[in-house]
Amino acid sequence: MNAPETHSFCCILCNHDTARETIADTIKGDASGTLKVVACASCGHVQMSPPDYSLDFYEEDGQVNNVIKYYGTPMETLLAHSRVEARRRTDRFARHGIRLAREDGGLAFRVVDVGGGYGFFASEMKRCWSPMDITVLEPSHSRIEAGRQWLGEGGHGMPAFVHGLLDESFVAQHRGKFDLVTMWHVLEHVLDPVALVRDAVALLAPGGTLCIEVPNLDDELATLSTSFRARNFMVEHISYFSPHALEIVAGRAAPGAQTAVHGYQRYGIFNYIHWIRHNAPQGADPDLFDGTDRMWLETTWRHAREATRTSDALFMMIRI
């Protein structure tokens, strides 16, 4: 870590104007060479500085293209991983006591997946739970069209896609209408995380739940592999959330709501060991562990990391 930043700074969580220190001098994918990662001197939040966001980047599927560019991962592998993640996210609700049915037994359970991309999670929800009214709110036309094509070819349940952002207009039209709002690896990309969470909470019906997953700044692997740590700082991500930072977001966006932040481990132990042994990515098909051959080892290791919130991701629930 280096000396405090000297250029203009504003924390996107607390609006404090002083950076405590520079965490990273370079960011992967930054063609300008001007972006850094810094920590706020007041709340400690770690963020890109200055924050840089382009909606065109997402319209062109820039994040997926960067994975293919930097790691050589075939699109077929990325889609297979997306299906695994969708299944795990759906299964996770029961573990955390999240009901997927209306208590009144009346209308279909209503869900909106914000930034839902190709729609794999929404499709899995429709397959597993019926009746369910699920909408994918996605800012990229190209991702919506690709999702419709892939879901149609696979014979999967087709969710309703809506092109747009979670903004004042969407909130005005849908305030209080949803039983569940989800954001899977969305919050780290936006310029105002507090406002986005506040808008998401406004969509919830009484008794509803907001679920958010983000990468974890406190991932233990970042202390064991210098290359992994450097790889985590990328042009796509404006925020790097610790458990404490997520709790700050929830407190500012939904004061008084019931909030819990849990560890969640996405990638498998073989990926973890490869980074430690070789200080390099595992390759084009990193281990997600979608089998049963090493279940005891995998489960024990995952539980330990999740319990200490040093896993590679965080899962936050806000209930109103």
C-alpha cells in the first residue's frame, strides 16, 4: 500500500473527500492508465478512483469479452458456469430461510432479477418453482437477445425480459410489487451503490427480501497469491466490498431493515490451490466443483471460509 491519493476523491458510500491510502496503482483493462484503487479515510470503503462507468461497455458485453480475452475461456464454458451458478443461487434460498411462495397463497410469487444478463438464474427459478412471475431487468439489448436464443435452444423456462435500469422511472411503476429482488454481481459495477439498494428495497412488498451477491474484498486468497490480488482489481468494478462496507450500504439504504451478510464460496478448492502453488489462474475452465467426488473436502473447506467471511463472495439479505 502506498501514500494517500493527492487527486480529487469522493467516497461513493459516505461522500468523504479524503482517501486514506492507495490500494492498487493499476487496474486490469484500464487503457488510460489513470485509474487507481483507493480506500476512504472515513468509512474504509475501497473503490476505483476516479469512478469510471460506461453503459456502452455493458451493451457490448464487455465484461464477458474481457474474460475471454484475458483467460481464453470459451463462451460454452462461461454459459455452463452460468447454469451452475444459477442452480446454486436457487438452492441457497432454503438454506437462509427465504420463502419462495406468498404467505397468502394467492397470486404468483413475484421476482425481479436486476442486471440479470442472459436470464439463466430467472430461467432456473421458473423451472424449480411454480407458480412464479419472474422478470429480468437488464440494460443490454445484446445480452437479452443472446439469452432468449440460448434459453430457447435449451428448452428452458423463458422469463420476461425488460430492457432498462433500476431507476426512478422503474421504481415509480413497480413500487412495492415484488416479493423478492435479486442482484447477482451487480452492485460492484455502479456509481451509487446506496441509491441502487434504496431503489431495490422500494420495489419490495411487505415481508419481501432483497438478495445481493458481490465479490469479497476480504477473500483470503488475496493474501496468499499476489497475482490473484492484482487480478481482482479490474476496470469493470467500481467498488470492492468488505462485509463491513456492505453493512454500511444496507444501513444507509434501508435503515431499520433486517440485514445479514454471509460469506459465500463460488470457486472450488482446486482453483484455490492452483493460485497458491502457481500464483497464476487455473486456466480457461477454473474449478467450480459441480460434482461429488471430493464432497467432504470441498464442503468442509467451503464452510470454514464462509463462516469467517473470507470466501470469494459475500451474500447479503435485506428483509423488510
